[in-house]
Amino acid sequence: MNTAMLNTVNTVPISSPAPLRSARYRACLAARVAAENKGRDILVLDMRSCTPLFDYFILATGTSRRQIHTLAEETDAALRAEGDSRLSIEGYEASKWIVQDYGDILVHVFDPDTREYYKLEELWADAQRVDWEHEDQ
């Protein structure tokens, strides 16, 4: 085999993954998915001025174990479709408070009692609320 032939055989285009959209876009997407799946009291909190650990929190409430699972699963599917990958998930089995970590965003899905008990929106009252319903898609 000559050198020219080796070069053409070994030249395979490698596609790099598309860059992720902004954390804000993906946070609003997660909120829209929660709304589409009948989540309640949906909030997106801009955490950038409050902590260096995360950019956005998404908070949603589900009314049953099944709905809480659906909210978590559908959110994950939508973010995966954007090229994002979940780093971890906690609370899925107990289904009182599911937290999904995507690095720069955290998605919290609560049952009503647990949401009322922890009151994250009050704990992080300094965080700016994002108007996710009117954010550009």
C-alpha cells in the first residue's frame, strides 16, 4: 500500500458534539417541560449571584409519585436531546424530592409537603426569578 492510499484510508471525519446552549436556555427548557407535564408552582432561580456552584435552580411540584417520576424523566429526556447529560440524580426511589444535577443547573421536583417544608425559594430569596414563560426559545 502506498503512502497516498494510507492517508485516504485513515482520514475519517470526526464530528465533535455541538456546543450546549446556555444554562439559562436549558433551565427555561426544563421549566417548560415541567409545565407541559402538569407540574405546579414552577420557578427558575438565577443562582449566579448567590453561589458559585450552580447557575440555575428549577423548582417544580408534582402531585403524585407517578407525576414526579414523569417530570424528572421528561426533563432529562429534553435536556439529553439538547446534548446535556445528567451527572447525578437523588431521591428517585423515595419520590418526595428528586434532584437532578446537570453541572450548571439543578432540577428539583418535589411533592407538595416536601416543597412546603424545605421552602427553597425562601431559602434562596436573594436569587433573581427568571420569567421562563416569556424567555426566548
